[in-house]
Amino acid sequence: MDTLTSAYYASHAAECAARYDAADVLPLHELLQSLAPAGSRVLEIGGGSGRDAAFLVHLGYDTTYTDGCEEMVREAVKRHPELATKARCAAFPLPDDHALLLERYDMVLCAAVIMHLDDASLERLAMQLVRMVADTGWLVLSHSRGHRCPARNRDSCGRLFIERTPTNVNSVLRNGGFQPVELIENADGLGRDGITWATHVLQKTS
Ligand SMILES: C[S@@+](CC[C@H](N)C(=O)[O-])C[C@H]1O[C@@H](n2cnc3c(N)ncnc32)[C@H](O)[C@@H]1O
């Protein structure tokens, strides 16, 4: 994980988690439920406050929550104790010998994370995701548009912040082996002016 990005989340974990837990995510939750039935194996990458993983656990999904920042993982478990046995620290892309790469999931959620990855890391992530998603399984991945980044590829908090067009992201994921099924564009769930989100729904084709 990018060092400055990790340092930011580590020192603001409680504040970020409280903010993320308050976001309006009803459309995302409805989407997740519509793609895979309860009981499905789901992996969340960069899960932050644990909001979405906790939602899935309550509905009976076999959920694994991950985040690359240890302090965020601790905060998620504090806020959502039901994640205690389901949470682990994992920064993506993973090292080639990481045990998670041997797992297969019916759905992977990666919301609001890839802005913190450089292009080479995003390409590696796409290759790892196609390995970890079961045949006909789903990838739901979102990224933002419209953040102000005063320094090159860094936001005002120092986080690595690379915004891409949906076309660009689709092409990386397609090269990884996913078939785009739907692209949903939303206003910001935290209500910030000028920020919009693209949510990609992709399926692994065998
Ligand atoms: C903007 S927050 C989004 C949190 C949550 N997914 C949501 O939608 O509310 C980004 C999260 O991604 C995590 N993160 C950043 N880079 C990561 C990486 N390379 N691997 C895993 N997690 C990462 C951060 O620690 C943070 O919790």
C-alpha cells in the first residue's frame, strides 16, 4: 500500500470510519443483493469502516473483510464486532505467494480504493481479481471523479489519488478477463459537491 496513503488512514482511522459509516449506500447494497444470493462467498477489498461487510454478514453472506491499513481493520472490528472473525489486513495487489490468492469468491467488492493505486498496481490487481473471482462470479468496483488534487496525484491529505475515466478502468479490467455488464454513475454518497462515482459491475467469463 502506498506509504503516505497508509499513514493518512492510520492516523485518521476513527474519523474516516465514522464518516464512511454515515454514507448513503442504499443503491450499492441493493446492487450487491441483486447479484449474488445470501450464502455466497464475498471478499471486500479496502473495506474501510466495515459498513458493507457488516451489511453482508447480517444478510448471511460468507464474507471476508480486508483493508490494507491495520488501524482501519481495528476500527472496523470495533464498530462492527461481527467482523472480528472475518477481518484481516491485506494490501492489494497482494504479494504473489499470499494465501488469499488461493481462495475463490462469488463476488468481490472494491469500493473507493483504486484511486489509491498507481497504474502498475491497478493492472496487477486486475490480474489477481480475475484469479480470485469464481467463473460467472461478480466484481463490483467503484472509483471517483472530481476530487481536487493540488499536487500531482496527491490529494490535500497526501493520499495517492489518481482519478481515471470509466473507459480506462473498464479496459484494464477487461484485459484482466472480466466482461463489463453495467456501469452506474452516482452522486457522492457523502454529499460532496462536484464529486461523482462510477460503479462497474463486471462478470468473470470462463
Ligand atoms: C476511501 S476509503 C473507502 C472505504 C470503503 N470501501 C468505503 O467505500 O467506504 C479507502 C480504503 O481503502 C484502503 N486502501 C487504500 N489502499 C489500499 C490498498 N492498496 N489495499 C487495500 N486497501 C487499501 C484504505 O485503508 C481505506 O480504508
